[in-house]
Amino acid sequence: MKDLLFYIEKSFREILREEIDLALKNFREKAETTKSELEFITVEEACKLLRISKPTLYKRMRDGSLLYIKLGDRTLFDKANLFIPDTKRSPQHRI
């Protein structure tokens, strides 16, 4: 009985390891393709693209309708996310 349990546990560990390796491989491949597609822009560039003033942009940042990141003292926007319809999102991501 102990041998059977040991064999099942060993098989389960092998299967689990294979699945984790496959998931990590897929995640890394997706991250590499996504990384090359990212383009970050500044506050001024975002205002020009959206055709809004800085106060309006900051208001949208506060209410969570624009996704942005803080990199030190810089505020950056993912250009692709600027044109997603206004939905309440988490207001910022700090790096």
C-alpha cells in the first residue's frame, strides 16, 4: 500500500512539474511579445492624443478612468490603454 501511495505521489509531482514548466514557458513567450508592443507616453502626449487639458487628464486619473503608472516622479500612460472606454479601474500602478 505504501509503495502504491509513493508511486502515485511521485507521478503526481512529475505531472505537476510538467504543467508548471509549460505554464511558465507560455507566460514567458506571451510576456516577450507583449513587451515589444508596449509604448508609454507622457502626460503632455496623452493630453494631445485625447484632446483634453491637463486638469481634465488629472481628474480622469483620480477617478480611475485612465490607467497610468508612476515611475519615480514621472507619470506615464500605456498608449494602447488610453483608448479603452471609460471603465472604473484601479487608478495607478507604482513601480
